[in-house]
Amino acid sequence: MNGINIAWILWGVWYAYWIVSARKRIRSTEQSQAKRESMSGRLVYTVLMIGGFALLIWHFPQPALAKQLWPSAGAWLAAGLVVEIAGLAFAIWARHTLGTNWTGRITTGGSQELIMRGPYRIVRHPIYTGFLFAVLGTAIVIGRVRGFVGLAIFLVSILIKLRREEAALREHFGSAYEDYARRVSLLLPGI
């Protein structure tokens, strides 16, 4: 089994966890007044996210994107897999810590609480931090230009979503979120 296959198996395990935990979330959610972003509001960053991820998955005949930067074996493979595993594990830890507060779209209201424990003591958006590191690890495993272009597009999609999510959280939690934001970095500790 080659390294790229291992990378996709890891993403498959992550996806299975995400689907199972999301179903549990949907079943356990009480009906309450909540502010949710519209489907059209999600469209831009979702399309970018899918596009960025597609560059990781599919081989494109475009020579500049297909250029091999390093071999998909040895130290590069090991480093990429370690970064990917660490990113996926961090995202899973964050998702587990959120529990029933997690939603797939930007949503505030109801019985939502401001989570500041676990990975949320390290960064305010550890799921996105984990995703970005997992995508970086996958790009390292692939070792092609397309992986890093995909990572850049994925980062843009996360930054768009983060801007909207930060505004919603500041509006919902007010000064409590402002205090939290002063103490804890957005995506990377100390930045």
C-alpha cells in the first residue's frame, strides 16, 4: 500500500467519525430559536473548500499542477502522514469537545454555550486548524504542486467562513467572546 492510499484511508476514517457524530448531533438537538446562515451564504466558501480538496484528490493533466516536488516516499511520506494524522486528531478532539454545540453551518442561539476547554484553550477554531494541518499533511504526501494550490484554496475558504463565524459568535456571546478572543488566538497559538 502506498502513502497516498494511507492518506485517503485516514481521511475516510475521519469522515466516518464526522458523519456518525453529526447524526448524533442532529438527533440530540432541541428545537430552539437559532440564527443560521443561509444556504447561499455557505455557497462561496463551500465551493472553494470542495475545489481545494479536489486538487488533492484528482490528477489534473495541467503540467504545472502535476509537477512533482519530491518523492511520495521516505521522509516526505512520513512527515506528511504525521502532519495529517495530527491535524485530523486535533479536529476530532475539537469536534468531540464541542459535543452538541457543533453544527455544520454557522449557527448561534438556543442553548449554545461558549466552549473554552480542551483544544479551545489553544485556539478559538481548532476544527479549522486541524483541517488545515490535515490538508497540509496530505499535500506533503502527494508532493505535487496541485496539493499546495489546493491547500491555498482551502485556506481561503476557511478564512471566509471564519470571518462570518467570528462575527456571529461576537454578536451572540458579546463581551464573553471578546474576552476569550483577546486571550486565545484564532487558528495558530500566538498568532
